[in-house]
Amino acid sequence: MSTDSANWAYCEDFVPEDDVLLAARDVADQLGCVPVHPGAGRVLQLTTRLAGVRSAVEIGTGAGVSTTYILRGMGASGVITTIDVEPEHHKAAKRTLAAGGFAPERARMITGRALDVLPRLTDGGYDLVLIDARKAEYPEYLEQALRLLRIGGIVAIDNALWHGRVPDPAQRDENTTAVRMTLKAVRDSDVLEPMLLPSGDGLLVAIKTA
């Protein structure tokens, strides 16, 4: 293992996950969905806490791993709206959140295609938007996130390095290209102040400044 790989693994395992998250990961494996890595989850949790997030949107629920991290970062009155196209994912996520001690009203779960659901949500009504669903749709998710976020709100983009493919210009498949385009749009935006972290599979976090 290279030094870089050893450092990454050490950081990912620095704060061990509890039984709730580990069980959710097992369910995610059974469902075939890939949750955020532990390092990215901790970044989401602490970012949520530091920013005082009270209302969030999650694009891609899975088995509820990132949902749990975000809710743990929120205050007791925080609510997350989480979208997934698969009803089975929401059933699993409800079990995860119940095991984590969260009341059902803390998570509004909407089953459907994200690009059909997002336009129905309130302009400027949210403190945080997490993008973690179909990579080919990341550019459209970003457009919706900018509309949904209040000024000072945060957009977070998981899989921002997409298994190391995004930094490699030779990789030009649809998903990699879409993620790369999304990162460029964030970097070039006049209304976003971003940082790109190597946590997990890459996590981009940006504040909406105007």
C-alpha cells in the first residue's frame, strides 16, 4: 500500500462507525446501492452542525447512511427531505433512522425520479443540498440545488472524484464526464465558494454566496 493510500485508509477509519451505520451499510450492499464513505459522512455531519443546518435535501437516499450523518449534525428540530427512485431504499432508510433514534417526522421521504421531484420543492428554502444519485444527472442536480439553497446554504457533491476517474483526462465515459462538468461548473460559478476534499470518493462542498 502506498503512503497516500495508507493515509486515506487511516483517515477513513479514524472515527469508527457505530452499529446503526454498519448495519445500514450491510443493507446497502444487499440492495446494490453505494453509500457515502465514513470520511465523507463525517464531513457532512460536522459541516451540517457548523452551518446550523435546519432544512436539507438529499438526492439519493440509499439505505440511509448519509441521511443519518446529516440528521446527527442537525439540531433536534432539523428535517431532511430525501429523494430516491427505489421504494425499497426508502423502506430500508426508515429502518435505519428508527434504529438511530430519529422520529419519523425528521425525514420526509419522496419516492420518484429526482429531476421530477426537485422542481416541486421551494426556491431558497433549504440550508443544505447533498447530491449523490445518478452521476449522469449531476449537472441538472446542481442547477436545482442552486435554486433550492438560500444564500449562505451549502451544496455537497459526493463521488466528486468518481473512483479516481475524474482527475484522469483519458477517462471520458458518460458518468465521469458529467461529474467533471459539474465540478467545473461549481469552480467557475460566480455564486459558489467551493472546496474539494479527498474524503471518501471525493466530496465537493460549496457555499452559495449570492
